[in-house]
Amino acid sequence: MNNKIETLATAINSFNTLYAMTSIHAKYQAGRSEDNRITALVESLNESELIELASLIEDESKRKYFRIPAPAPKPANEEPSAKSAIFSNAWSMFKAELFETFGEALAASWKRSKLVTALKTGVAYFEFITSKGEPRKAIGTLRNGNFSYESKTPKKKSKIEVVKYFDLERQGFRACRVDRLLTVAA
């Protein structure tokens, strides 16, 4: 960082913007002199120095007093948070009428999230109801290195209510529906 900018930021942060309210002439003159000095220094800065200065000023009112532009906003996180994704998935499943209540959809979305996380981090043990109505215990993974598989067709976008996994017992990809998922254990 520029030492000149740091010194100016320290002066601004410690400056009393209410100096004009004093009835003591000497304090008023000192405040006005410091105000003029800081203003002249701020006006002499280029754009990159102003941005650096703005990031060092603690009080927004002092930044506005000396007409220093606001620091650039920090870039927003591009990916939604895990909780946001879970609620979005729940809402999608509820709108698709897989569940009667949003609470059921939310519980299924949490189960789905837990299963996908377990599959991606290693081996997951879970149980679900097959399309024939029979319970099935499965051991699966999605972690690279736990299986070798070459795709024969291009990857399709899967539905939110379906979780695809590599079945370690049957050595192939399988899928289970979230609304039929019973238990998940990592």
C-alpha cells in the first residue's frame, strides 16, 4: 500500500467533521485548515488512489464529507449456497407435485443433498423402494477413482427428483427417485 494514502486515511479517520460547531476561534481555524489540507490532497489523487483510500476509511459519513467515491462492491458469490440449492430443489419437487406438502418436499431435498454429498465424497450406503415396490439396499459412489466407466452417449440433464449413482455391487450406473428414498448412511 501507498504510505501517502495510509497517512491520508489516518488523517480522515481521526478528523472531527463537527469542528465548525465550536465557539473557540483557534479550534475552528485549526479544523478549517485541516479540512482544506485534506480536501486538497483528496482532489490531487488519481482514480486508483481514490479507490485505495476509500477502502481504508472506516466511517462512511467521512468518506461522503470529503466526496470520496464508495469502494467497489465485492463480487457476489456466483454459486448459490447449499441451503439455497436445497430450498430450490424442494420448491421444484413441490411444483412437480411429487409431494403433497412443501415440508415433505423439503425433507426429501435434504435427504437428496445428504445422499449426493455422501456419493461424491466416497461410498454411500442407502435404501430405497424400487419401481416394483420392493425395498433395495444399495452401495454406490460418484467419487472419481472409485470406479472406471466410459460413457457411450452424451450426458443428459437429469431431473431433480432422480439421483444417479454408480452401483458398486452391480458395476453400473443406476438411479433412484428421491420420493422413494428411505435411509442414507455414509
